[in-house]
Amino acid sequence: LTLLNATRDSASRLIDAVGPTRQGPTTGNPVMPSQPQTVCQAFQSTGSNGLIDDFEDGNELLLHNDGRAGAWHIGQDGTGTLDQSEPPVPTAGGANDSNFALRLSGSGFTNWGANTYFELRAGAAPYDASAHRGLKFWARGSGDLRIILTQQSLATTHTCSTCVAASGECGLYYSRVVALGSLWSEYVLDWSAFLPPTTLLTPFGPNQLMKIEFESPAPQPVDLWLDDVAFN
């Protein structure tokens, strides 16, 4: 089983490395958690442990807390250059004197920009985070940071997507923009803080999250340090 899971994770990273788009989760078969369920049934969080990743293990994998079994990736629009490669590896110098954080840096982007993101479950199968109030993390850097929540009922190009193409809403996601500063700061965002880019008939669904993105919008230079990402 360990070998099978490793093979699936490697395949998911390879798909992302050859050019993931910003919209839509990565394709692939999710690793089934211990909770019995079908592939596209959301794993329900108990709310017992909200820490998603503190990067102290030095790898790209999320902490295996409360059914989460995904990994970090990086993406970009193809017009600029990132200093990091796929998969991203934590770098020294975390928040609150911790050892590691995730770094994303680069420049020259003219389309939508660049991002780092994670799947809550391997293969981006849905995850029910409704037991939590929202998302929190520590960050520093410069410019704006857009946090994008991909949900099953708005996702595109994925076997678990339930969005109806005729609705015109597929690929439109709830998000929030925050301003970064040079010092580490904690950002605490309730689910109500995430808004759609336009009027959507599809409500926000924390019970069907597939991946969470941290995007540096073009044309600003990419300068992001990220640590202690968690549900609150």
C-alpha cells in the first residue's frame, strides 16, 4: 500500500510539473483515507486538529492530520520565472523562530501570475472542512496575496467536479486578497471573508474543498514566505 500511495503521489506531481493551470485541481486518483467512502465523497473533518502544515518536516507533504493526505505544488502562467522548482521544498527561516517555511519568489509574470497550492487529499478529492471557522496562516513578503479556495461544485477538468458547464460558473472560485508586509504576520480569515469574483448562484462550500491556492497576481514580483497554515 505504501508503494502504491507513493506511485500515485509521484504521478500527481508529474502532472503538475508539466504545466498546471491556475483553475481547477490536478487530476489523478486520490489516496483513500481510513474513513470508508467512495472516491468523490468528501472526507469529513472532525475539527480536532486544524494544523495543515508547519513545514518542520522539510518536505512537500501535508501533515497527516484529520484525514488530510495531500501535497504542496507550485504553478505559474508561463510568462515569467520562479526561483523554486516542483515540488517546493521548505527553506530555513520560519515564523516565530521556527526552522522552516515555504518560499516562493520570481518575476516577469504578465498573465495571472504564480502560486503555491496544496491538495487537501491526494489527487484533489474533496474534503469537508465545515467543522472549522476558516483558514489561518503566517506570511511575509511584498505585494498582494490572493487566497483561492477550489470547491467541488465550481471545479473544472476533474473526475470529482460537479459543476454544470452550462451555468457559466465553472472555474470561478471564492477568494480573498490580503496585503503582505516585510515582517511575519498572522492572517485569520473566516469563511465569510472569501468572496466570488462576480455574482455566483453557487454558494461557497467549505464542505467540498479540493485545494487551496496562494497566488501572487501579475505583474507584481513574486515575494512570499508562508508558514503554519491551518484551519481555525
